[in-house]
Amino acid sequence: MESIVYQIDGAEETAVRYTEYQYDRRGQTTGYAELSQENEPTADEIKAHQIRYYYDSDGKLTKVTYPTTKNGVQALAYEYDQNGWLTKIKGEVQSGDGSTEKTVRSYTYDSYGKVKEIKDYRDLLNSSDQAVKKVYTYDSLDRVKEMTYTDLETGKVMESYQYSYDKNSNITEKTQVNNYPKEDADKVNETKVYTYDTLGRLIKTVTTDHKKDDKTKAVTYTYDNVGNRLKEDNGTTTTSYTYNGLDQLKTSTKEKGTAVEEVRQYDYDANGNQTDVKNTRTGEDQTYVYDAENRLSQVSVTKDGKTSVIQQNIYNGDGQRIQKMDGSDVTNYYYQDGVVAYTMDAAGEQSSQNLIGTEGNILATQRYQKDTTQYYLYNKDIQGSTTSLVKEDGSADATYQYTDFGETMIQGDDQAKNEVCYTGGIYDLSTGLYYLNARYYNPEDGRFMTEDSYRGEILKPETGHLYMYCANNPVNYVDPSGHWAIAIGVTAKAGCIIYIKTGVFFVYDSNGNSGIMLTMSGGVEIDAPDVARATEMIIYPGTNNIKKLNGYTADIGASIGFGIFSLGGSVNIDLQPQKMKNNSGGSISGGMSKPGLKFKVSAAATKSKLLINFKNLLKKNYTYTKKIKNHNVKIVSKKNKNITATISGRKIAVSKNKKIRMCRSK
């Protein structure tokens, strides 16, 4: 058990947040409680505010219970099949008639573990079983080709997405349909065509509106040599930007034809935080104040000599925002594995409860008003951006559209006051900024407000820019951590990919070698339970032979590697060496969802032992079993058919066509 007290000194009072963690022998979190109060909590108070976690013998999450007394879902249970793939998420629904168990979401997979279909049950709190069916199809490289969302009550396709890619797996075309909006003018049926430069930066988007006689609109972007945006031209207005030697934005000038419409002037403090934006047209001066950790603590606006504070923020010791004050409106945030689990108002009344999947993805939300509970489903696009917030009756409370860099347009009633918008980030409507954990992002300027505390990698120059968002490729990358970009689709280069299972690794390289490896340090197995839960694989581009990994280990908490996070239920890796060499192909399918811990390969006093190499096993029938520490490792090869490798109940299948299927629940 671990208890942490966070104390934040304010001008008028001291706010205290108590956080307590509980762990099992594996190091897995079994209890997590957060309390906002000035007095030290009692054991009963901690219990009343505790999120509880339960696991099976393989360490897979099976149940989460929430500290709520409200009607609605009070616990989630996770069911898996024999492959370890998540098949159902069930909710324990509390009402005046007692408690019942209902399905929140169900999954269907193909034989390789790719998600074929998801059913989200929208009328969960009532007696019906109406659902939104989400069907996924893939191209030959297992990249998402189409997503179709159908309401099963009406049989109508409410949303659909179609994607095309270039040889680098950049999305080149997206067709989107959204039939949820009540007004025909707000419905969406459009195609976007994306163009990139040789550095992979987005330089042009052409949108064709099929509802308006295929009318087209183009937006172009130009950059300097280090990635600062110099100009944005949407065909009607042109915005030009200037910078100082530290890549800090100094001015933005918006012109319509030859007429200057608006000029903004920006200032920064000595720590590189954006502190002031003056609008010369409106006379408005927006001021940003930061705490000692360079976290945004206050936003105020001055106009005509009058200053108004429009937002104040408080954080815990982990850097998470735990309170936001928009004028008199107070929101207290409580987290589950770094994701907002529920919120409370200033009076301590619970205002929302998010239902979270095993990957930290918010599936649905409950909103409380007095004695009523409203249930909403989240529909999302391939980037994880919310597109529709679906009510119990199948209509949408709100629908969402975004510009390339995330400027947000909301249509509908928005009674839920939803904050989970672009790429799943928290949208602060009062400031127009996105809270992305480590930093705040300004989608209008397409850059962060503050410097990145992560200084980048020598071999990746684009990571050295301290303000740039997603290397100016927001179509194919997301940045949920505020530190580094994560691709939503990746092409594998020559290198090793390591699958982590608490000290037992699945490894492969571009020479066709693959196998099982154990990492030891001083005779002790390297154990990383949180890593195993958050991160499936790591790419090491500089290492193209798994035999060279002896003496190397995953150095947790060191500098940043490039993590791959599964979105689509499984990951397919093409093992054919001729496709992996010279960066000419091969693929890793599936998208990216949430950030986990990052790694790099670093020399250390460890021993990595290659237990078995799969390379020639397909040529014969073979069975290998061994107990390694607490792990049961079993490899079975069926001649000219397939290889299956199982580590502590977690199956990896290698098919005849030399493609590895990484079994991964969504």
C-alpha cells in the first residue's frame, strides 16, 4: 500500500488531494483512491472513494468497480476467449429495482485476431438491447480500409469512413459520412485528399463536399527548415507566422486578399512558456500564468481595461489536472490509469462517470443531474477523435468536426458538455485549448503552448522541436501524452520488435529470425507488470539481428523509444525478409490508442538468453515446452502449416505465409 498527499498552496486556501494505491504481489494495481478534502481521510472514507481492480491468473484485467452511489453502471467486467482476446465488456447496472448485469460492448474477430465487429449497446440503463454495430474491413497490409457504424434498431448507416494510403502508410484519402445531425445542413458527406512533402509533413488538404455539388476547398501549409509553420492558406484568408531563434511564435497575421484582418503578438517567459497574446484588431490581451512546474494555472482576458479570469487549473504530483475552474463552474477530475474516470462538482457531487476499456479508451459516459442518469456512447474516427455522442434513443446529443490540426466545431445540443474531443484529448471550450496531459495544445496555431520537457532523439531531428505538434503530420499521428507523437498506422522498418510479458520476450528481426527470449539481471528476472499491461511491442531500428540483443534490456524510464500500441484487436507483422530490407515494405497493422511507458535498448548488466529460434521450425513438426520462472512457455509447430507460441496463456500465432499475428485484446 502506498499513500501520497498532494498539497497545493493557493492565494486564499490550501487544496489537498489524497491519493492511495494498493498493489498485489505481481505489482498490479488493485486499489486506487483519490479524495479532495483538507482532513486526512479515514479507512472508511478511502474505501468509499476507491476504484478496485481484479485480475485472472494470467494478469488480465477481469473487473473494475467504481466508487459511485449513483444509479447506472457501477462496475465493469471483462470476458476473454481461449486466445486471450477480449470478447465482452459487461456492466453492473444499479437502479431502483436492484442490480443487473448487461453487455456494454461485444467484439468479434477474424481468425488472426483483427476486430471485425463491435457492438456498443446504447440503451444500457433501460430494458432494450439496442446497439450500434461497428464493422471494420482492412486492406492487404491489414490497415483499416473502412469503418461502418449502423444503428441496429433502424438498420440505417449512421457513420462511415473509408481510407486510402500511400507506400509510407500515410492516409492519402478519407471519405466521411455522418448522418446523426438533426439538421440536413449539419450532416457530413465529404472526401478529403491529403498531400505530404518528402519529410512527411502535411502540405495540402482538398475537401470535396458531396452535399454541395462536389464543391471543393483547399488548404495549404508551408514550413521553414525546422518545421515552423510559415503560412496557412485556405483560399479565402492567408495566415502568416514569424518566429524568434528559439522557435517561439512571435506574430500571426491574417489577411483577406491584400487587407490585413488581424494581427496577434505573442510573448514568452524565460522557461519558454507562452504568457501573452495581444490581438491588435480587437484590443484583447490574453494572459497565461504558470506554476513552478511550468503547468498552465490561469488564463485571463483583458479588454477595455477590464480583466476577467476565464480559467484556473490545479494539478497533482503526477502532473495530472485535478481541478478546473471556468468562472464559477468547478470540475474536479479523478483518474483511472491516467484517463478521466469520473468528475465531481464544487459541492462534491458526482457529475459524470466514464466507462473505460482495457486500453484506456473511453467507450461511454454517464452524466448525472439530480436524480437522473443519462447514458451516452462515443463514436470515434481512426484517430480516436469523438465524432458523435449517441444518446439512449439513438439520436446524437452532439456531433463533431475538426480541421486538420484539431480546431473543433460542435453541432447539436451538447447537453452532456462533453470534453473528450480531438484525438481523445480534453477540450477546454473557454480557452480553445486541448489538455494533453503534459502540455496544452493550441489547434488554431497547430503547436503547443510550452516547451517539451522531453528533448528528443539525435537520430530523429523532428523530435527536437519543442513546440511542434506531431511533426506537422496530424492526419497520421496523435500525441495523447503531450510529449511524443504516436502513429495511427505504421510501416515496419528493418529492426527488432520485442513483445514484453513480464520478463519473457517475443523477438524478431528483418533477417527472418524470430523466437522466445528471457531477460535476467543478476539472476533475477526483469519484471515489468505495468509495462506488460500498457505496451505490447517496441521497435529497435538500429538492431537488425535478435542475436545481438544479448546484454541488452528494456531500460524503463530512460530515453524514449518508439512504442506501438494496438487499436484494432491484433497486430500483424510481415516477417518476409525481402520486404523488410531497405525500408521497402512489410507492415505492422492496427492503430495506436494510448501512451504507455517508453523504452530504448540500452547496454546494461543484464543477460538476455535466446531460448529458441523459430526460423526453421515450419519445416517440421515440433513441440517445445518449458517453465521459466513463473511462465509456462509452449511452442508447437505443425509442418508447413503454422507455429503457435504461448507465454503464460497469451498466444502468438505464426502462419505459413510468414506473418506473425500478435494476439491483442482491444
